[in-house]
Amino acid sequence: MNKYKLLIILCFFLFTLCLPRVTATIKDLNLLGKVIVLDAGHGGPDQGASSGQIIEKDLNLILVKKLEKELTSRGAIVYLTRENDDDLSTTIVNRKRNDLYNRAKYINDISPNMYISLHLNSTTSPSWRGLQIFYTTQNKENKKIASTITDYLNQHFSNIREIKKDNTYYMYKFIKTPGVLIEAGFISNPSDNYLLRQEDYQNKLIVLITNAIEKYYQKD
Ligand SMILES: [Zn+2]
């Protein structure tokens, strides 16, 4: 056998060794090319809820940027409604309403495969805790997205609340594309407040939310 034949055989052998890996990679690319809009709640003069060291608008943006990075690393095309400490309002009168309207318009104009709005919850009772996902019935996929993410997170965390239908939110009534609102925890609860400030927890939460979105797109 001459050395060229040997080289060809060796190459073929190496190629077949690579095959299962290639197949596995393709199967895992559920997010490749998916257009996702991430909406960090509040911003600018609207700081959202606050408790202790947490100001909602700031932590929403931190989490959204981590989510952007994770989704992008898996092939998704990600847009953010805001990238800085500002809202989307173009008016001074009815600023909040105009901000929400413009967020919905931004999402509709892009017409993504999915949008995720990210907020933090707060209430007067410090015992309320946990991440909760809200969905509207505007798009029939919304409930499925909420359930898929919630079921997945439930396997990893003990503080996940049941999904909740809510058609009353002004902003989400206008959004036609599939998506949900994630309230990542109650900052009025000492335990949630502590966890949400830990970078390890933030990173774990973001990876798991991304896994869950990937699972939603999995075709099996
Ligand atoms: Zn909020």
C-alpha cells in the first residue's frame, strides 16, 4: 500500500469518527437562526420596583444582557428593546403608556419567533417568593412557552410558581408574536432578593432559561 492510499484510508477513518459528533451538533442547534426579542422592563426615569440593594430596571437589564449572550452563543439572533438605562418613550405626557406602546410596536415590527419580557416582582408580603411566568392568550403558543420554561425550571429550582394567564397587561395586548413575561423573582422576599444578587444564581438561571427555550424549539 503506498503512502497516499494509507493517507486516504486514514482520512476516511477520521471522518467517520467525526460523524456522530456532527449529527449531535446539528440536532442540538434548535436556536440557530431563531429571532428573539428581549425586553428588559422599565428604564430611565421608571425604575420599577426596588428593595434593599436591588433596583428593578438595573437588574432586568443585567439579566437580559446575560440572556442575550447565552442565546447568541447558541445561534439565535437577538434584539433588545433597550440596551441602556432608558425607556422607549417619545412623549412626556403619558410617558409610561407611550413607553409600553413603543415596546410592543418594536416587537411587532421585528416580528420575532419569540419575545421575552423580563421583570422582577414585588409585593407588601415578604413571604411571597419565586419566579413566575405570565402569558396572554393573544397567541396560542404563549401558554406552551410559559409551560415549557416553567416545567424545565421546576426540575432545577424549588421556587418556581405556576404559570398565570393575564390578558390585562396593556403592553402585551398589542403583541402578536409568541412570547411571555418572566417575573424572575420577588425582590420583596429576602431569599429571592439575596439569590438574584448572586452572579452564580443569575448565570445558572440564564443558562436554564436558555435550555428551556431550546427545549421549546426541539422537534421530537
Ligand atoms: Zn417590572
